[in-house]
Amino acid sequence: MKNNDLLKPASREEAELLEKLDPKRMPNHLAVIMDGNGRWAEKRHLPRVAGHRAGVKAAREVIETCARLNLPCLTLYAFSLENWRRPQAEVDFLMRLLREYLKRELPTINKNNIRLLVIGRSAQLPEAVGRDIADAMRQTARNTGMKLVVALNYGGRAELADAFNAMLDHVRANGLSAFRADEQTISDHLYTAGLPDPDLLIRTSGEMRVSNFLLWQIAYAEIYVTEALWPDFSRVRLLEALVDFQKRERRYGGLGALRAEHDARSRRG
Ligand code: FPP
């Protein structure tokens, strides 16, 4: 299957990028730090929330493109544990925006056979948000296409702490005095248990930070930072990142030949 059969290019630039992409070497899991909504709005003398609205549009385009390109998994960093420190009105707006997105987009998500998953401390989210998320996850649970993972009230260190505590609970509950955890045990207790590790991490707006995102899981991820602000991260920008990813030789601290073995392993999840 060629890319052009999966995705109809809307411009010559898109067509040229699609031509360069090898459908057999797509990332198994793309993780994205969507940054720069506020700056996008500021540049236009608009309120920050207008940047978030534009950010949702960009997210929709990226989600649809990844699904059409048959990526197995896409994770979007939508709200961090630190984001509660923003002005209350902005936090409320972001929560409303998320609920609005879920309500409006659920039919399209289902049509595209996408399964929605949410990672983070969702029990601490406002009740209505938690309810809508649970509903959306239930309504997409049988979809077999791309997994869309939304990180909400998420922090990488908090995720590790939660995993360690889950393991301790297991040890105590079963009186396992000889219990030892290996890397797989830890992976199996993360919010992302069962998902492949991200092999590509994209961050927009030029910041060279991982901001407490999927700290364990990105151990071997390729990192792609673009100056584009998130609302400007169009389909063309995404295709550029994927083409760049395919140009890199992934070595996992060893030899290139290890790549096939590692890719096969993470494909199995
Ligand atoms: C960063 O911009 C973006 C966020 C805080 C996340 C919000 C994301 C969206 C609204 C996109 C929609 C996502 C989904 C899943 C529908 P910023 O405010 O940190 O920008 P700044 O650094 O320029 O201030």
C-alpha cells in the first residue's frame, strides 16, 4: 500500500513528502509535546485561550493524519500535573475544550477506528471531565486501529512513583519477600503498560526539554524539535518530522543491526 492511497495530499508539498515516506518504517509510537499555543496567540494579540482553540485544530489534523498513515500509537501531552498552576480561568477553559473535543469528535474517532486511552492521574480531574473520558474510552474500546493516548494530569515522575507503589502493593498483598523488579516489570506497571515505547518524540516551539513526559518510555526515542508553534504544526510539518525520522540510523547504544530486533520487540508491545 502506498502512502498516497492512504492519504490524499492537499498540496504539492504534501505529495512530495508522502513520496519520500516509507510506509514500512513509520514509528510504532509517536509522542508529541504540543507547545506554543500561548505564544501563537500573543503574536496575534489574542487571548491565550484562542491559542488553545487553534491548538485543538492542529491536534485534530495530526490525529487524523497519523490514523490514515496507520501509525499504531500516538500520544499527545495535553495537560501536565504542573499545568494546574496556570490561572484558574485558563485551566477551566482547557477542561471545557477537552470535553467539547470529545463530544464533537467522538463520531470521527470511531469512524477512523481509533481507540482512545487516557493516561495520568485521572481520578484527580474534575468529575465531569472524568465521566466524559470514561465514556469516550468505553465507546472506542472495541476499535482496532490507532491508539490515541491523551496524557491528562500527567507527570513522568508521578507515573514512576505510581508504578513503584503499585508494585509495593502487589508485594504486600501477596507476601512476596523475594520479589525483584526488572525493566519489564516496571514497564508493566506504568500507565502505558502494553503499549510500545515511543520511537519518535516531537516537541514544538523550539524548547529543548522533555518536561517530565514519558521519562521511562523515551529512553531510546529519537527527538525532533521544531520551531513551529503548536497551532502552526500542520500536516506538512508532521510529514517533515516523519521523513527526518526515517533518515536517522537508530543504534540503541549498540550496532544498527540491533534495530530490527528492537523494533520487532516493541511492535509486539
Ligand atoms: C501548550 O501551549 C499546550 C498545552 C498546555 C496543552 C493544550 C493542548 C491543546 C489545547 C491541544 C488539544 C489537545 C487535544 C487532545 C484535543 P502553552 O500554553 O504552554 O504555550 P506557551 O508555552 O506558548 O505559553
